[in-house]
Amino acid sequence: MLIKRGGDIKGGEITDQALYLNRRAFMAGAAALALAPGVAAPGMSAAAPPAAGQPLAATRNKAFDIPDAATKFQDATTYNNFYEFGVNKDDPSSLGGTLKPRPWKVQVDGLVHKPATFDVDDVIRMAPLEERVYRLRCVEGWSMVIPWIGFPLSVLLKRVDPTGSAKYVEFSTLVDPSQFPGQKKGLFSFGGLDWPYTEGLRLDEALHPLTLLTVGMYGQVLPNQNGAPIRVVIPWKYGFKSAKSIVRIRLTAEEPKTAWNKAAPQEYGFYSNVNPKVDHPRWSQATERRIGEFRRRETLMWNGYDQVAGLYTGMDLKKQY
Amino acid sequence: MTRRGRVALKVVAWAACLAPLGWLGYRAGTGDLTANPISFITNWLGDWTLRILLASLAMTPLRTLSGWSWPIALRRLLGLFAFTYASLHFCVWLVLDHFFAWRQMGGPTSR
């Protein structure tokens, strides 16, 4: 069932593998550009900063098409986990209006040769925007299918030129209780997560062509409740790995401390790859409920993205969950 | 407490315990059970199980501390409603959520 690719790459050869994947990403991007010469124009010429709900032009990348039907926009924008707004699924959509996605800066620093702070509108123009339909599997046992808009994170990372000692990438979400009511300290506030919400990837995971720096969905600018103005989407990992409303991307030599791993290390590992054979301590991960469907369906290894299997060759997935 | 007072108390308690089910039915009728209705119903019934159970367990201490006798009249009623909600919660989880797939349900907890 598993289609292993690049099985000759050992786990220790992280840098080489990253470069290898990076080159593939570059070639894929170049090919997409060659095939669709008109793509760059709409993004480049955008004069006014786009607001949530505004249409966002992008070219569908059919290489990532899947047979699954897309989740209804209404469901994808009202059933969200985004604890910065609150712990309930409808908090992000009902309270999301307080987030101001412009002006917005993204600081990219750490172990890089060219650290920089980018305006989010400049980030959006770094590469032609692609639409990619990805499965999204939440660690809680439900899933969606979402047409995201963005480009590979590797484009941004190459721009800042990671040093040879960079091995990990850390993402941080905005901290501002006036914009994120869930970050307010109060008598009944949720005490389980440390702000800022941080997430992380190994550098080769971050450079993988599937890892998408995301600024839109369903043909629109990203809604606040889905992580405006800029987030990552890592489709082979549980949803909480895909950090939202990012203000900082830092390259490090050490594995970043991630928010859910700090809150409950026995339940949420650093890797958190979708794996039907490794259960959460409190529930099975063998099946999932696709939002909009009645019966549960089988969860797929790597959430169906078998092309990432080579990143984990030789790892004990039960121990490094 | 008079007989009439006790009847009135029980009518109020019945109404209060049935209200969450009524509200659930209303939300189902108006299509307001979120994008994941089965999960919402399971959590709703589980939350109310705990609330009513806590209320039933509070009756004896309430009597002890206050000296009132009426909490004892509600103790069994609340306890039975807690059991009812727990049973509904379990049935929804078993039938709607997992459809009798015992292996899925037992897997993680059997460790």
C-alpha cells in the first residue's frame, strides 16, 4: 500500500534530503509557472490589500487533486479549533471579527543568512498563488477537504537562506488579547495553552513541496477564523500542527517547544503525523468522521499523502508520535 | 413542606431536567447542531449528565448544611435523570458515532 519514494535517504542525512526536496519544489514551481504564464499577474498587480471574503485569484494545481468532494464553505468556516478566540468550535467564527489581519508583519529569523521582516502583502507576491485541495484531519477524529490558496513554504525559506546548522522551523501565532479574546486572563479562562501558540517542523518537512504557506481558501482571502492573514497547512499531520495567524518564523538547531506538546506531552507529540495505527491515549485514530458524512471512514496513513513516507524512514512511529 | 409544595417542586425539577433535551430537539429542528451534529449531541448529553449528577449529589449536603428537608425530595429524581442522560449519551456514542464497532471503541482504552 505504501509507495515508498526516496527510500535510500537515511534519517541522519537531513540536510541533503532537504536540499533534494527543495530542488524538487523549485522545479515544480518553475514548471507550474511555465505552464501557466498568466498566474503571476493578478497577485503582482493587486493594488489594495485584500480583505477577508474578497476573491483571491489562484491557479488550481491539479497535481494535488483528490477524488474527495470539498467540504461546504459554511462548515469549514464555522467549525474551527482556534483557541485564541475560545475553546468552542463556533467561537472563532462568532468572535473572529476582532482580529485585524492588516497591517501585518512576518518576522523570519533565527539560523538564516538573510533575516527579514516582511509585510504580509509582500509575502503574498513572492510566488504565483496555487489552489490545492488538501484533506485536513483533526486529531479529535474529524476531517474536512479544503481548497487552500498559497505557495510552498520552501519559497519563503529559500529567500532567507537557512544556515547549515538550521534543523527545525518554529512558527509563532500573534499574541494580542485585544484581538484574540481567548488570550485574556480571567477567572474562567482556559489555562491549558501557553501563548504564543507555537508549532514546529523539521526543516526537511518544512521544505517538502506539500507544506503550503497559505493566504486563502475557497477562492477567497483567508477568513479570520481560519488563520488570517497567513498560516501554514501541512496536510499529512494533524490539524493543530498547521499554525495560524503567523507573526514569526524562526529557524533553529533544536526541536522547537510546541504548544500542545507542552500542554499534554503524552497526547500530542512533536511529529503528530496522521497515523491510524497509533492511537491517541484517550481515543482511537483508526477512523474519522468526514464533516458532512454520517458514517465514519477509515483514516489513511499520512492522511493519504504517501509521498512523505521517506521523511520518516527508520523512525519508530509509535515512539515518535 | 405541604403536599402541594412538594408537587410544585417536582414539576419544576422535571421541567428543568427535560429542558436540555427540548433545547436539543429545537436545535435539531432548526438545523443548528453545528457541522458535526453527532459530536455535538454526544457532548451536549455528556455535559448535562455531569451537571445533573452534581446537582443530585449536592442534595444531601444541602440538607445537612441548611436544615431544609426539601432537597431530599429531589435527590432520587435528579439521580434518575442523571442516569437517563448518561444512558442517552452512551447510546449516541455507541450507535450513531461508532455503530457498534467495538474494536475502535475499546482499542485505546484497553491499554
